[in-house]
Amino acid sequence: MDFDFCFNSKITNKMTLNTHSINCGYRQIRLTNLHKIYEIVMLLSLLLLCFNFFLLTSATSDDDEGPYQGKYLGKINSYHHQVSGDVYAVNEYTFLLVGFNYDGNGADTFFWAGAANRPGPQGFIIPDEYGKTNILDRYHNKDFTLTLPDRKKITEIKWLAVYDLNNQNNFGDVYIPEEFEPPQVQNGGTFAKRSHNVSSSAIEIVDSKTIRIKEFTYDGKGKRTFFWTGVGAQPSSRGNPIRKYDKETITLELPGDKTIFDIDWISIYDLADNENYGHLLIADNLNVPPSLVKITPYEFALPNCRQLHKDLQISWEVFGPQITLQLSGQVEKNDYMSFGLSGSESSSQMIGADVVVAYIDDIRGYSVDYNITSLAPCVQVLGQNKGVCRDDMVGGLDSFQLNTYSPDPGDKEIRLDKSNYVIWAFGPLDSNNEPAFHNFYPKSDILIDFNTTEPVNDCFSFTKHIDNPVQTWERVRIWEPTVRTFNAYLGPSGGLKGYQGITGHVSSGLAWYINGYMIPELYLKRGLTYVFKVRGGNNPHSPEHYHPLVITDEPRGGYDRLSDAKQSEIRVLAGVEFTRRGRPKPTAAGPLCLSRYPANYDRRLDDNFPSFKKFNRSLITVCSIDEPATLEITPNITWPDTVYYNSFTHANMGWKIHIIDNYSNLRNSAFSRLKPYNDLGRILFIGYLLLQTIRIIA
């Protein structure tokens, strides 16, 4: 496929940020399939990419009462300073204030609550929406939550007020009714067992969109089995598909703007045979907390739509020989999204695929034609580019021409006479705006018939959680003076808790493991000699597993992929020698030793491991019997205080080496409280390798 980009300034996507409006222009991209001369127009609506403005207000629903926001307590009684708004109880401890106003002119004003009959000096301050007890500023039509301090409950107070302590003046209040029952988690029924060993203990309705199923059992032998929801007396083939799970404890979030008030049942349903394997009924009028998920409604301009992921949709329309595609995604500012035709005629396969990679750089949108020949960043292998490469780097065209024939061998044909296997992915861009290792991708085959007689649409609104920061795995530092030898081999980069969380860089999918640890920081003393035993792969024909070790003053690595100008800015300290023509040549390319996932493992579960130690135990290490390459270094006074070990061919695989003058300074500092590496770690690493079934890796 070749792609032509044009900006359509007349079509805008409007998102509301509190009381302000932001216009994010849709980007319109035109593609041509050069084999069939199909014209494809891709409309990229990259939601939540306008200068990182993600705080969307809740979307209104179809009914007049609006979205469910909790149990309504009433309007604030307004006495002074323009105080007004509506108050809801979210749960036992939390209020939701909607459309709250206050002019900010009080002298010593706070949110105030108490158990007296009416607001007065007997009470306590409620922290504001940021958890602070500062004097209140001006509010204008704002929605936010307030949580009672010290685990106090709403049932323990009689009123909520905006109160000035200096003048003992009540500016506005709302009263808690007697025998009030705030929303809380509700227990439901169990799955009615019908077949495939489906069963569970009592479910929990956590909030209006979230259901937790404990002790869930299902044998996994259905053909196309999903969690399925809908309305009516019992499950049928009409409903909203969620996705397949095989876990003992499962938390489900209803898709889009759906809530438990919109459904009557949940089923384990097989679409292939239209068979219900087991179901449970949802009671009416449950007093549950509202969901805090932000909903971004989206109106589809095309009649067909397929939900690829909760954050990615593909929609289309066929008119004669022309097909119009619209790719819509909710992605972060520095992310890409991609969609294309599979590299296989019988499955969804990345290798051999023809895809478009789309992203926005500030206010300009891009779409680039890519071919995938290996599951690795684009690298040169014996003079040819291999991996995830732009078409124009592998002998194809990215000419942006329409309705012209091209001999581009990488372009695939979109078939309208049969179904097409497709692939998709999205994840972070690297520093060169190239797609890095994707965070999200399909787990099973995806087959789309673009030319159906009846419209197909299973898409729903995008949702966004207020995510808590990911707690990264422990940062390991090796600073023991007696350690002079480092065993370097390869392993998985470990999701957001691993390489990406520790370094802040995007991942290539693999990382260096040093003495059994993922990318530890090394502390080396000037004047001492150290040896790296390198097992990163020595087959230059392999774009995925050829990783000579290098040490430079640049943090990202991938020296061989850089331009001559970029290479000239980097100081190479070890691992590279230069030919007479000035070309870099690696010197530390050893046989491959690789820790890999077990068969059929889903690497998207990496972040479920609480520590690298437990993650590492799940891996299988396979090493060549050949001797490792050796890289001997002796840091001297010319070396910078911080250098980096990395891969010669791929970026973002290694981390820091600290060059120090004296170890005693470390021992005497607070740094000495950190857990040092010792000989036990080396013994465990060597013993672990010896216990593996050693075999040569082709």
C-alpha cells in the first residue's frame, strides 16, 4: 500500500476539558492499493492527543437523566458567595460534586462536615479534590470528588457545607437524609452451569461498569467463546461481545458507555455454535458506586465498524471498486497505531505483513507504509534492511501517488471477494519516530470481510481510566569491588515494570541481562580491568538475535543504525573497531544465550509479576555451548563518569556504567544501604545455566 496524506480542516473532533473546548482536527489519509488500484481513504481520529489534554468530562447518555453518578443527595442550598451545585454519594466515604460554583471571596473557607444538627463550628475540614486542606479558591461549574478524612463515613455525618471558619458563616450546605444507604459493592449470583465446566463463586458488582468474578472455571474448549452481555430473560445471540478469558479471578469492564443498568445477564457464549455455556442474571436497581471511567463518545461516519481493541477501531465503506477505511484510536501523545494485511493467507501473522503506521507529531499527522520481515527494529543484515522497515527502505515505494501502477513487491491486495486476515498494533514511538516494540497487539486471528451485504458494527465508545503510576521492579546496582567479570546475555525486557519503567526509554523487546539481573547499573573503578563475557548472538544474518556488546557515552545504543553524522557525535569506548574506510566493526559478538518465554505464554502478562525475581523464574534459558566473546576494559581518567553498555545493532537494550575513583565513597554514603551484588549472585547464575538443557541455537 502507498499513502497520500492531506489535512481536512473542515472536519473537527471537539473534546470538552472542564469549561474549555479543544479542537483536534481529523487527519485524512488517502491510500492506493497498487495491485487493484483501490483508493482507500483513512481518517485518523487520534483521540486524546491535543497537547496531552486527557481530562474529559463525562459524556451524556441517551436518556434525560444523564449518566449514573451515584446516589443523589440534592442541590446545595445557596446562602452566600454564589455557592451552588449538585451532590452525589459515590460510596461510603466519597462525595461527587457536579457543576460546583463558589466565587472564592471567603476569608477562611473550607469544605466542612459534622454530626451536629446544623453547620457550625463543631465539625472537621474535608480535603479538597487534590487532597489538600488549603483555603478554597474560586470554582466555576466544576465536577470533582471529595473524600472524608480518617476513613469517616457519610453515614456518620449529617451535612456537608462550604463554611468560613473566621466568620463562622455557612455559605452553602446539603443535608444527609436519615437512614441513608450509600452505594457500595454488591454481591450477585453464581454462574448457572450448563457445559464446559463453567462455574464460579458469587460475583461482585464493584461499580456501575465493573464486575469481579471469583473462582471462575471454564475448560477453554469452545470454538469462539466470549464473555457476552445483553438484555432479555436469558442469553441469546444478540448482545455486546467483550472478550475471552481463562483466569480464576476475573475483573470485567463493560464496554463503552454500557453499565450494569443496561444489561440483564452475563454469559459464557460461543459465537461459532450460538451456544450458552453458562450464565448469571443481574438484579435491577442495584445501589452500587458509579464508575470513574471517562467515556469518549465517537460518531461513526462509515456504516461498518470493527472493534479491534478497546482503544482501537477500524471502520469502512465499499463503493464499487473503492474502499474507504477509517482507523480511530485512543493513544498517548508519543504513540503510534498501525493496521494492515497479514503476512499469511491462513492466519493473522506479523512477519510478511503490509501495514500503515500512523501517528501525530505535535499538530501534523503522518502515515507511513511499512513492510515487516522480522520481529525486530529495521536493521541492516549483510547490506539489506530487515525487520519493521519503511517500504522505501526495502525496495518498495512510498511515493504518495494515486491511481498509478507500481511494481512494489511489498504491497498486498485487499480482497473484496473473500475475507482478509489482518493485523494491528499500537505502542510507543522511539526517538526517531519509528515504531518501537508494541504494547498492544491481537492475541488471536482476526478475519474481516470488507464486502458484506449487511452493515457490520460492534464498536463502542472509548473509555479511559485514571491510571495509577506503575511500580517498576527493583533497580539493581552491582558495586562490589571484588566483582571483575560480568556475564552478559539476552532476555525479555519485561513490560512497563521492566526496562521501560527503569530507564524511561521505549523497549525493543529484548534487554541485556548481566550476572542474572536485567540491566543492572554497574560501578567500575578507574584503573581496574574488567571482563564482559558476551553471549548476545554472533549470526549477522539474524535481525533479531545479533547483538554485539558496545560501550559508549550515549544512552540508547544501536550505533550501527545511526547516520554518519550521529555516529561522529558519539564516543565509542569499547566493543567497536574501525576499518580503513572508517566503517564501524563490532568486536564482542558472542554465541547466543537467551532467556525466553515458555511456549504459548502471553507477554502482555509481564506486568503481573510483582518482582523481576519472580518474572525471571518463569523464563527458560537456552545457551550455545560455544565459548563467549570477551570484552576487556580498563576505565581511565579520560572516561566520563557515566557511560552505557548497549547493543551494537539495536537501540534501548542496556543501561548505565558509573565510573568511580574510589569504592570507599560508596560505602560511606547512604548508597551503602542499597542491596549490593555479591558472589552468591554469581554462583546462582552459573548454577542456573548449568541446570539448563544446553543445546546449540541455530
